Amino acid sequence: MADADGEFTATAFARHCAELLTEAGEFDDVVTLDFDGTGTRRRRLKVNGYDLDNADNSVALVATIYVGSPEIQVISSTDAKGALKALQYFLTESLDGSFLEGREESSPAYQLAYDLRNRGGNVSRYRLYLLTDGQLSNRLRELPSETLNGIPVDYQLWDVDRLHQLHESQSGREPLQIDLREWQEAGLPALKVESTPEFATYLASVPGSVLAGLYGRYGSRLLESNVRSYLTNRGKVNKGIRETIYSAPQNFMAFNNGVTATATSVQTDGDKSTILTIEDLQIVNGGQTTASLFFVDKEAKDKAVLQNVFVPMKLVVVAPAVASELVPSISRFANSQNAVSAADFFSNSPYHVRIEELSRRVLAPTMAGATYNTKWYYERTRGQYENEKNKLPRAEAPRFDKLYPKHQKFDKPALAKFVMSWEQRPHIVSAGAQKNFIAFAELVAKAWDKDESSINEIYFKDAIAKAILFSAIHSAVRNTDWYQRDRAYLANIVTYTVAKMASLVETQGRGRLMDFDLIWRSQAAPQNVLDLAIEIGQSVQAALTSEHRPTQNVTEWAKKVACWDLVRAIPMRLPEAFLAGLADPAAVAQRGRTGKETQKIDNGINQQKRVFEIPKEHWLELREFSLGNGVGSPTDLSILDLVTGRKSGFPTERQSARLLSLAASANAKGFRTFTP
């Protein structure tokens, strides 16, 4: 059985769950596969996904039980334990090498087993996941941890109820429930220094052993999603942190910048001077410190190495109702030193806000036979599509579905994948959604800083055309005989195929460009483009799986720039039919200029509209604040008179821009009546 996209539904289920749990912090970058076979002594072996690249140096393996029934089925304890046992046997036979005997070396399961064996004991723990669209028996809700070759093995059970709760949660995560008394018997002494109806702030000196223990238990789930994305050097320890721990642990508190964290609630003792439990703890700054403490503790022969290490911590306890809004802001300001501006990375950056606005405004061309227009829905924040739909009266929901069909919904990671593939960065796309999104953030930040008017309706239409092209190539490659023989590495083949096509157009296009306007207007990729993509894709597959590749694991090989260099150098010629379909560069340039000019006009109109929306009373308060705090020039105050009634008339577009800039300057000095 296959879904509408032609993908086997069991595989699609595994991929969907992997995406959901990656966003929730359970995984860093899951690779899905489909292996169900036998091993030594005819034991059943099974694996449906893996993640070898976790910040805490753990290894995650996934097994699924996919029912596919419209009605929820109960999964018996026997079936659930059987699937996990098959996954554990796969791990065991990978580690002892027996799985590698007599199997196809290019298969994804062989590649995974090879990597697991090569990794050896360089693993902090194994995390074995069971994912199912059924409902687990009430008799099986958790399984005790075990050890394998001295390494802890944890079991995670995710059934349809737990997955649904995660999907519906505002935070997009399953909140951690932490009892600090497991690591420090009396709890954590803390000083409450500030409190408002929305948040309370505590200061504490946290023992290094407590932070290391928490990270050892929960791994990267402790880290706020954006901090998790920036945490690199898996398993490595900051040199300065290591030196301080070993040479002067008593100075760690003075030398280290400390940790900033958030939570949605805490339980304190009777006199409220000690924190006993924390709900939904997230470290928003200090992820490198936390991870380094864990790895030093793990590598040290002296198990008391962290005995005299303490870390300063600021804990902000945020009311659950406003957590989804405040936590990202706390994280953004706590990480303002990042090389990539946090404003470029977070959902509320101007770039993402503009793409969202364009997606709600721009109508896609009507297809032949259709009686209504549609739009491409950009999901700027998690769950936005369903939330917006659910707010509508039931009678209006079908209209929403028609206007924004689900297959025309895309999110930030998808947009990054489409754009970065055409930008000839397939090795970065192959490195996973989070790493790719960071690189994408750098790309769009430069474009925005250079000329924000370049992010306009034409840019949006071209981005959608890249999405259409990517998806069409994905479908075309998946349906070929040469792909169906092995059914592996589809994601890598597609991004490399798109990038290779972009490279060929750049080097052999005779100055002409891909006609994204044509793809947008037809809402489809031309057949001659897909024919070329199939030819490129077969060459890409051969390069990825070649027995001469320098890296054994194909997915790891695909992440290397050397792999892209090899694919880019594969000799190919663009067919004349393809060349004839390319666009005139002068026409493309004119289209781009028109888009910029229109965006500048839209910006001016939007600024005037925003000025008009702000009540006169608020402008009067801004005037009073500006005079009292030395904000703004005499010219600014003169323009302000136009909206306070002291002068007649209405500000021009340029004057409206100055008024909003004045409001922003006042905000920076404490003005809180409104924001521009």
C-alpha cells in the first residue's frame, strides 16, 4: 500500500514520526530505512530508523509497528516487546559483526551495522525506540533500562496517544519532569530575585555533577531547539572548560559564563529557598558548558572530578500560557553573540514573516479544469496550519482545505531544503534539517541585509517553483526501475540531482537561466526537465554507492563536500531540448527588478497602514516619552505632530518610516505603550 506520494505508508509513518520527534528534541537527524529479516539462529532482526549524530554521543535506533487501520488497534505487550527485541538483536549482531556476513554491502542496513560496529564503545548510551500508530497495552507503558557491553540501553515507547499529545502540545515537545533530589538529596538551593505574573527568576550555584547527570539522562532534550542546532563538535569538550576542571575546579564558578534556563514550573521546599522539582527545563544558553561537563565526567577515571565544580545558573520560570512566546525571546537575547544573528534563525524574523505574508496573499495559477484558486501555505511556526484551520467554524473548514491544500503546505526546513539544493549545497542538505537550516539562515540573512526588497513576490514564486521542481524530481526518481531495485538513499539522490542540474545550467546554459516563472505558471515541472533529472539521478546514485567511495557509509559520504565535488565533475551534456526551455537572462533580471520595485511600494503602504492603526492617544504618549527621554530629533517630533493632531495632514511613506523608527528607538529606552 502506498500514500498519495507513492511512498509506502509504513515508511511514510516512520518518516513523519521521525520529523515530529526531531522537532521535539528526541533526535538530531533521523535516517529512515526498512529492514525486517533474520539473523543468526534465525532470530528476527528489525530496524526502521537511526540517529548516530546526537550531541550527547548517544545512538538512537527505531523500530515501528504500523497498522494502517482507520480505527485505532491495541498493540499487545507480546508484539511490542517482540519488535523491540528484534531491534535489540539487530544492534547486538551489528556490534559483534555477525550481521555483516553475506549481506549486500550497499544496503542501508549493512551501512548502519558497519557504522555501529566501527563506533565500538564510543557511545554514551543506546536509545531504542518503538513507534506505532496503534495503542499500546496498558500493561506496557515503560521498560526498565539494561546494559549492553557495559553501555546503558534505554527503551522509549511512543504509541498513537503519546504521539498525538506531542503533536497537540503548544511547545512541540513532551515536557521533562525532573526531580532534582535524584542528583542532590536536599534539592538545589536558589535565590528568587524577581517575580511578575508572567515569570519568576531564580539564581543558583549548580554542582557540575548535577548538570552532567541531567545531560546524561536527558541528552539534547534539555537544550532549547535553537541552542541544540548551534551545538556542534559532538562528543568533544571545550578546551578551556577541561583545563579549568582539572587544574582549578574552585575557579570554575568565576571563569564560566554560566547557564541560562527556562521552566514552566518549579516546586520548592517550605521556606521556598530550595528547588525540589522542575517541569519543562530548557537550557537556552550554556549548552556547550553542560555537554562538556557530561563528557569530562564520562571520560575521567576519577569519578569525583566534578566534586568542586559549580556553575552559575539563571532559571526563568515562565507561565505555561506565555511560554511558547517568551522562551524563544529569552533564548534569542541570551544568545545574541551568535555569529548568525538569532533574529535570522527564529520564526519571527522579518524574512520568515514576509514569506508567511506572501503565502497568504499570492494566488497560485488556476489549473486546467479547476474552478477555484489555491495558495501555498507557509507554516512559519509549528502547528500553525492546523491551529488556523481549527479556529474556523466547522462549515468553513472545507473552504480552508480548498484554498490551502495540504500538499501545498511547507515549513521552514522544507523551504531551506528546496532553496539550498538549487544553491548547489547538496552535501549540506544531506547533513540534516538542522545543519541545513543554519546554513540557509546565513544565506537569507546576507540577502536580507543587502537588500530586503529582494525578498518579494517574485522571490516567493521562484521559491515555490523550486519546491515544485524538487517534489517532481523526487517522484520521478522514486518511480524509476533503477531506484526501485534498491529503494535506498532517495533523499540524497534528489538533492544531489537538483544541485547537479543547477550546476549544468550554470556552466552549460549559454548564459540562460532556469525558467522558474514557467514552472510557477504551470505549477508543474516540464517533462524535458524531468527526463534530464532521471538521467542525472542515475549517475548520482552510482556516485553515492560506488564501491570506490572513500567513506563506507553512504549517508555520511553524501554529507561531505568531496562527494559534491565528485558529482559536480561527472561529465554530462545538456540536451538541446532542455537548453531551448531555459529563460532569457534579461527577462529574468527585469522580472527581478519589478519585484523589488513592487516590494518597496508595498513596504511604504504597510508602514503608512501601521501608522494609521496606532491610536492618537498612543502617539501622544510617545511624544511625551520622547521629550522626557531625549529620543528623536526635532524633525521626528515635527512629523509626530501630524499624528497627534497638533498639525493637519497625514505622514508620507518616508515620514511614516521615520515615525516607526522613532517608536523602535523609544522601545529600546523603555517605552512600552506599543511597538512598531
